[in-house]
Amino acid sequence: MSAELQVPETTARVLERAVDAGLSGAALGMVDRSGARGTLVLGHAQTQGECRPLDAGMWWDLASLTKPLFTARQVLRAAAEGRLDPDDALSRFLPELAWMQDTALRERTLRQLLSHTAGLPAWAPLYTWGDAALIRARLLQEAWPLGPVGPVVYSDLGYLLLGQVLERVYGQPLRDFRLEDGLTFSPEPGRSVATEVCAWRERLLRGETHDENAGALGGAAGHAGLFGTLDGVLNQAQKLLSGGWLSPVAQAAALRPEAPGRTLAFVGMVPGWSGGGLCGPRAYGHTGFTGTGLWVEPDAGLAWTLLTNRVHPSRHGSTDIQALRRAVGNTLLAAQH
């Protein structure tokens, strides 16, 4: 059995202050290349309506961590299986895409969607369009305004399209894809951390995706909908740090720089990066709107995840989640030297 890592006192104090200041709950996990782990769980899983204690085995809404941990990973796995190539055009898999429209979207590639360089807009209120079938059809036919290829524009829409590509390639809905222990699209509500009192759904969300567009599509989409436990996300961090997240060639492709601050699956180290300014140039990670995140620092031999319900009971709370993420990353790394 691997030795345990000790969460630094400075990191613990940072998180304790955040919880004392109003963040309802947080779970931190850290892991090194040997597999040694350290965890810290603070606060509550729910404070609105009733108070529920937080424990390490609960399910967290990972929000946009769905993009690297499921969608990008599965696209690259499909490439390694010979099912597709990252430079394939969208129209190969979605032949009805932009039907009867004069648009370059049909020729934009999976690589461009993965790296957010396809020129698609960032977001649209798909959940206001109608039922799931209508949304799926209209997503393919909307006259999306396209920017140039190359500049990074973080786009949920690109990953929504990648989700549809995966369904075509494998012939099954995203919800039916096999997931590793600690990851799911269908968490048990009673064992899930609460997120927001949703203005659209008019209820407190627990065990259903916070993202409105993913929710309107049934809870599983290419950009959001994945849930994970602390151990489940930390397992992903350990595989990224030590190898085995994908085959060696596919994992190298996932981590290779594609655009400024972007790989095919993650956000690279840039000024103001969410993992903290003390990280080295090879560090990478990703965050989720609900308050989640995962980071890997290869040069330090350390990876970590911070899971919070910063949108509970409202996304308009006072927690500066980016400052908290950076403080956690910096204190973890400083304690390693």
C-alpha cells in the first residue's frame, strides 16, 4: 500500500477560510507518481433547505471537466482504435450538418473542436429551444456565426457536436458509454452534492446536471453532465501524471500543445492560470463551472483535484473560485520543496 501524503497546513488553512467565509463545501485530493494520496474534506454537501454533511464518497457535478475526462479522452481513444482521425471533418460523421447552407462548419475538424479553435461561438441557450430531439436537430442546422480557425474561443457548442460524433461512431448514447469507477452520468441523488436552486427548473439540483443545456438533453452531453467522486477524479489525475490515462501515443497527443494555452484536452500553463502561478511550463488542467477542477504538474510529480459546490445555493455567491484554486495550487507546490 502506498504511503499517505499529508495535506499542507497552509493549504488546509486556505480551504478552511473559504468555508468559514461562505463556501458550503470542498474536497481536496492530491497524488504523486508513486500513488501516495492525501485528502481533505470540509463543510457541507447541502445547506439550503436542510443541512447535509459532506463525506469523501459523495458524487460531485463535474460540469466542464466532462470535456477532458470523457469527451476528449473518448475521441482520442476512438482514434487509437482506428474509428476516426482527429483531422477528420465534421461532415464525415454528421453528413446532415448545416444541410443546404453555405458554411465552412462542415469542414471544421475534430482537432479544431477539441482545441477550441474551430471559430464556433462559446454558448447558446439551447435549453430554451424545446425538447431534447428538437435541440439535437437544431444544433446541427443552426446558422452558427463562424470566426476564423486558429484563435482560441472556449466553446461548449464544439463539444456538444463532438458528443454527437461519438454517438454516431459508437452507435450508442453517451449515457451508455462504459465509465471507470468513480465516474457516472447517473449519480444517486441521495449521495450527491447539491448545486444550485435552478431558476429554470425551479428546484434545488442534487444528482442532476447543473448545466441547463446538458439537462435539456437528458443529462449527458459532450460538454457537461459527468459526475465524479473525489477518488474517481483523483484516479484520473494519477493516470495522467503516471501514464495509463490513454495509450502512450494517444496520451501524448492529448497533452501536446495545439494552440496558445491549449492542448487537445486541457488548458496549459499561462499567466493567471487556475492551477497557480508557481506551476511550471508543462503543467496542465481543467476546471468546471460548478467549482470543480483537476491539475497536473509533471515537473513537481504532483497532481491534485479541488471539488467545491461554489454554486450552492446560487451561482451568484461571493466565493472567488479562481483565487481559491490558485491559492490551493501554489500552497501545494510550495510545500513540496
